[in-house]
Amino acid sequence: MMPLAMAQPGENLKLVALHGGYRMRKRLADLGLTLNMPLRLVQGNGHGPLIVAVKDTRLAIGRGMAHHIMVEPLE
């Protein structure tokens, strides 16, 4: 298990935990992120937000928030 911010672009992942306060968890749930869902990191190198592909949608997630999203490689 690792934070989303540490994943490599192009990696297929599974969301395993959401750490942080109620407002952050609610915000991520409102965006459609739920536990055990597959996602793919599209862009995450350098500075700026991470781009995550979830189903047919792409989301921009700030690096601070990405440190609270725990993922593991999808097998």
C-alpha cells in the first residue's frame, strides 16, 4: 500500500483506503472515488496535480490530497 502521489504514470491501481478528514473523504466520494475501484494514473510527474483515469473520466487531484489516497498495484 502506498500513497497515490508515489505511483508511476501509466500504472494501474486499486484504491484501498482514504485517509484524512470528513470533508476530504466526502469530496473524494462526490468525485466518484470509492474503495476497491480500479484507476490509472495518467500524469503525475513533476509539479502540479495528478491526472487520474477513473472509468471513462479523468480527474485532477492535488498532490496534498493524493498523499491521503492509498492505492496498491492492480494485479
